[in-house]
Amino acid sequence: MGEVRIVQLFQDVFPLEIPGFPPAREVEFFIDLHPGTRPISESPYRMAPAELTELKSQIEDLLEKGFIRPSVSPWGAPVLLVKKKDGRSRLCVDYRKLNKAIIKNRYSLPRIDDLMDQLKGASVFSKIDLKSSYHQIRVREEDIQKTAFRSRYGHYEYLVMPFGVTNAPAIFM
């Protein structure tokens, strides 16, 4: 990214890393549950020693950035590491059971052909890839406890929108 002139001129707008906890915005991530849903808590998954080392590093990074905090929530989903294309690992929280209890947002994502129709006649295009886009949206205070996850290194909860929770794509849009 360093060789793009506009990026060099406005480095405060194009940081290589997200500086930390995002500012308050109009939109917050929320988790509305079906009536009568009780807290869901699962035991952590087993991991190989190398995975545990990576997990600890990623949790420390999330804590340092202010994206997560220690939790005493009755909720707790297990975590796992998934290999990315570049060989590195991504921390993933298994929110499948929580997702079943969430009231689904019925707002459908736009169809690609409708989006392409909107571009008809345009002559200038740009592409923006937001780094850790979900981590730029705060979780509504009363829903933070529902994002909790358990690992061998402790019980934590997200303060920013986590990946893998139902309705996150629609809220981000």
C-alpha cells in the first residue's frame, strides 16, 4: 500500500493497522433473540500445542486493541483456528448454536445484477477494501455478553462486531 501516492499523502486516513477501539457511530451491532432463549455455553475445543500458541497470540492482540475484554458472561462459544490462503491462521468463534437463537434480519443483500445495473453509464470506478471491517462497528452494550467465547486461556467477550454471527453482513452493509 506504501507505493500508492494518495495513501502516502494521507497516512492518517489509511493506516496499516486499525488503531484500536472504534469511535461511537450511528450503527451498532445488535443481537435480538427469540423469546425464551437461555444463555448458551459450550466447552472449549481441544487444540494442538502449536494452535494454542497461535490462539494465545491472537487473543493478546485482540485484548491490546480493545476489541475484546475478559468476561463473566453466562454465554460462551468455543473457538477454533482456521487456515487462511496465505498460511496464517484466523481465530474463529463457533457461533452456530447462538445463530440458531437469533431472530434473522429479513433484509436481503442486494443482487449482483441489480448492482451492475446501477453502474450503467458510469465512467469512473473505485474499489475500497476495509481492513477488519467488522471490528470497526461496536456491539450494543446489552448484547456484549452474548458474544462471549471460551478458550483454554480464558473467557472473553467482543466489544466490536465479531465475524460469524447471524445478521452481521446486513448490519455492516
